[in-house]
Amino acid sequence: MITWRGETDAERGFMEGMQNSGYRVTFRKYDANQNLKQLERVITEIENIPFDLIYVFGTTATRCILSRIKNRPVVFNIVSQPVETGIIKSWESSGNNATGASSMVPILNQLKALKKVVDYSRLGIIYNPLEPNSMIQRNIVKNLEGVLGFTLTDYRISRKSDIPRIIPGLAGQVDAVYLPADSMIKSLGREIMKHVNELNIPSLTAIESMVVSDNALMGLVPSYYRLGRLSATKAIQIFQSVKPSDIPSETLDYFHISVNMNTAKKIGVDIPISILIIADKIVR
């Protein structure tokens, strides 16, 4: 099991799914700690160990694994754009030694949910330009300008020192801000949201823990635990001798609405009852 930023609920779901599968499974865990050199060292080590299957978290780590390991099954998880980033050829067949679970949530649905809270016409997006997956999500948002009637402004964060330099620029320029699924943005989430909330700007994130732990206003997000269980079903099929390329990759068919009422109160935003009624998680 290779993680990019430590264990999450996704890994808990995967391990529980495997432990309930009827197979006797042992796990060896490696954490790349968001460091590409560390990830390369991990891959070098596992190349020489006869694992039956490799589980990997995230777009960056999955792409690196598949570029070097082509003779063992790989199950990916928490990859939001697996086709667009070249991880798989199509949802039906990867065309390689991988299959997995995608954390993709339709961005149109996310932005529509935000519209129910704040009728924005100027939207900012905070993303990491060095992360291909983050760039893809940014481009999808850009293409929705005409559909939802807003103009998009980019705010690029690739290191912690960018935050106090970039985030104050949102003041008076945007009505709301969107944070895509991006490991670096998540790792800097608390610091980013501290500055965003000081500006009283409503925020929407694609990562649930940013609502719960980092004080983003709201999210329309997948359950990491359920994605872990979904990825376990792929691993079980591989143990049943199905080729990874014959196992379709999937997304969840149900997403969570999370709302942070403490943030809503702090920045002076009223969350509609229609949102609160259907919210899966409300932070008070």
C-alpha cells in the first residue's frame, strides 16, 4: 500500500474490505509523504518484492507507479481524472495493469451546489499549477463559465510561502472560491482557509476533510471510506484471477454534502434550509 500523504479513510475502507473478503491478506505500507524522491525510493524497493498486488493513493503516485511497474496488478484510489491524466485508457478498460476507484465528482454539480448558497458571478479557484490533475479540474471549471454565468480568476499555490502573497489578492475580486481535489492544496488547507475566511469569502471544496478540519464553508464530496471499499472490490476480482484491464474503473454514485456552520457564522453566510436538510455532515 503506497500512500501519498499518510493514511486516510480511503485506506481504512480498503483494508476493511480486504479483511472481510475471505482472503488472508497481509499489508506492507509505504508513505511517500508528498515527496517525489521518496516515492521513487519506495518504487525501487517494491520492484524487488514479489507483492501480489499494489494499492496506491492519488494521481501523482499512481502515474509514477505505472510508469515503472507494468508486470503486477495495481489498484488505484482517490484519482479524480484517471482517463484525462492517462492512468487508464477508458473507464471500461485501462489497457494496462491497473484498475481502481475514482474520486471524481461532477464539477458542474459542485458549482451548482455553491450557487444555492451564494449567487456568485466572480469565482476564484485556488489550485496547484504543478499538479496535472489540478490543472484538469481548473480547465473544467473554466469551461463552465458560460453555463453558470460567472468569470473565473486563477490563484496559483505551489508552496506554503505562496499563501500570504497570493490569497490577499482575492479581496474585492471574487464572490466565492473553489478548491479542487489536490493533495498540496489539502496539505496547506488550514493555512489557506485561515486567510480566505479572514476575507469573509465563501468557499467550496472537493475534499471533505477541508470542511471538517480546515474550516472550508462547504463541499460536495465523495466518501473516502466508501471509495476504499469500492477499490477493495477491484482487488478481490484480481485475486479471483480477473485481469486488471478487464475490470472497469468506477466512481461512486452518491456524494456527500458537508457544511461548516462555524465558518458560515464567522463569514456571515446563511446556509439555506434546503442544503441543511440534505447535508450528510454538519460541523457545528
